[in-house]
Amino acid sequence: MITPGASTRLFGAVVRPLQAFLRLEAASGILLLACALAALVWANLHAPSYQTAFDFRLALGAGGAMATFTLRALINDGLMAVFFFVVGMEIKRELVVGELNTLAKASLPAIAAVGGMVVPAIIFLAFNWGGPGQTGWGIPMATDIAFCIGIMTLLKDRVPRALIVFVTALAIFDDIGGILVIALFYGHGLSLVWLLGAVGLAIVLFWMNRSYVTNGLAYATVGAGLWYALHHGGIHATISGVILGLLIPARPRRAHREVLRELTEHVSELADKPGDEELEGVAILMIEEKLEELEAPLQRFVHLLHPFVAFVVMPVFALANAGVAIGGLGISSLAAPVALGAAVGLFAGKQLGIFGLTVLAVKLRLAPMPGGASLAKLFGVAVIAGIGFTVALFIAALAFVASPDLLDQAKLGILLGSVAAGIVGFVFLRLTPLLPKSPPP
């Protein structure tokens, strides 16, 4: 039987971290939207200054070892590696200790994610098969969790928490799919020597994981080497962030109960034997060390970097990549295959794939409906999951790196599809019944 005290501790350990995550994602979604709008306004008011600002060239190094790159490249290849590092850690956390740590929990969002990736890709290819835009088939596959949670937070009296968790888990699998697509299909000429070097560094990271290395600087140093090796090996360097994130220890070195027992004994001894200031300083240091043993390195790194990624990396990426001079594209660009493929893939493909496969899985009794939600509420969140922004823009930049016109069309399609999904999903869920109020405790 669970005592009231144990129930309270369970709430604090499981529910509160999820609430903090949702609050962070909702707030960052608002900032992300603001930066995307700012980029659009800037690009349409004065496109030359927008392009000049992010094409500004930077230099790093000295003498013959000088590397030059644009500000946009620094954001897309450098800062986004940090973004994917956090994504990798969040994937591992969910798989090891979170909502995806059992097959039963992971099955339904995984099935839904497959539908939400395959159907949009097929729709995009239907518009672009055999044409110059065919390589962008991966663009409408991703769900932007920050925007989705931001909208669902506004509808918290109509969307069951179980559905929010379902969409969050679905987005995790979407991220896995997007990462695989980037790694396998959007690299360039492969170099076996550099790839072997990357494998060697990954083995070093694996050894660090098994040896329970906790020093962040050590991981950052090896991770930087992995980034460089993958960059020269022909695989997009941001994948180094995912590999690094997956190899951070996700569990504390020692069991919580063991550490807490030692800490309780130490505090009791300290209370019974008052000492001088030096002894108190040593005792406090020991308490701090014991508390650090309760926190896994992965949890510490996520806690440190998630706000930076949510409030700096993603908004800056949106500012650098969402700007497209709509007036310069012309009305014909709205009907271009790339724009249509991205827009229809996100808006229609996501809802059809997610809703269709989820209902099928529930009907076949492979998994229960999340929170016993109605089909209407499931359809509403499936529509909202069609908001694809950060990773969609990232894949578009990789797919059309040498085709600025196609890239602008892809951006336009991403924006139109995402806006349509957000508005229609919000209105649809707003028209569904309110959730029953929980009885007072």
C-alpha cells in the first residue's frame, strides 16, 4: 500500500519534472514564433540586409590553420549540434527512465510516428517525383514539439494530459526518424578514413560511459573531435550531438536509497556532535557530494543546456532560417511542387498518418487509447502535430543547399503547412467538450 508520504514523493519525482518540461517547451514555442515572424518581416522589408547579416563571414584559427565560415553556418552546423545533443539526451532519458522505457508505453507513439513520417514523405514525393525538388522528401516528416506544446497548453482544459504525453513521445520518435534521415540521406561524399576516426571517438565515448565519467569538459572535448571527424567524413556534423547525447550516463552511479541512507546517518551524527566551523564546512561539503551522487550526468547536462537550447539556439536558428521574401517569389511559388509538397505533407499527411495508424493500433488492441481520449480529441492533436518547423527547416537547408529558389519554396510550404495545422488544430480542439473537472482532494 502506498502511504500519503510516498504518494507525494512519487508525484514530485515523476509529475513535476514533466510539468517543468512542458512549461519550458510552451514558453520557448512563443519565443520561437516571435523570432520566425521577425525573420519574415525583416526578409520582406529589406531582404539584402537580412541575407548580408547571416552571410557575414567569420574566421577561427591562426596562420595556415584558419577556418572561415558564415554566421548562418555557425548557427546551422555549430549551435544546432548542441540542439541535437540535448535531443539525443532526451531520447535516451525517455528510453531508459521515462515514458518510453517499456514496450507497452512506447508502442503506440512509435506506431503513430511511423504514420506521421511515412505519409507526409509519400505526399511530398507525389508532388515532386522526378523533379528537382525530389530530394526534399524528408522535409514534412518532423513535428516541432515546442510549438505543439505551446498550443496544447492554451487548451489544457480540453486536452487530456495523457494526449500531451503521447504527442511528446511521438515527437521523440519523429526526432529519431529525422536524425536517421539526415545521417543517411543528406550527407556528402563519404571518406572512410575520417569515418573510421569517428567510430574510434564513438568507442572512446562508449568507454567513458561505461567508466561513468561525469566531467562535462571531457565529453565536450571528445564530442568536438567527433563533430570534426563526421564533418570531414561526409555525414552531417550535427549527428555528433546525437551520438554524444546517447552516450551520456542516464542513471546515477549508486542507488538513491543507499545514498539517502548514508546522508541521513551523516546528518544525524552532525546534529548529535556540534563542532567548530572547520568541521561544519567539511560536513557541508560531504552533504553536497552526496547530493551530487543522486543526480545522473544526463539529468545534470539536460538541466544545464535545455534552457539555452530552448531560449537561444532554437530562436536564433529560426531568425537565421525562417526569413523568406514572399513578395519576391510571386503567386506561382505557392503552387510550386516543393511548396505544395511541404505544406500538404505537413497539414494533411501528418494528421492522416498519425490519426489513421493510432486508431488502427487501438482497434487491433495493440495499445489502449491515451487517457481514454475521444477520437475527436485524438484527431485534434494529430492535426496540431502537423506543425513542423525547426527540423523541417533544417532538412530543407540540407536538401536544397545549392538551390536557393527551391529552398525558399520549401520554407514557404513549411510556414503555410505549419500555420494551417496550428490554426485548424486549435479551432477544432477548442470546439471539443471541456474535460471533466477533478474532484477536490
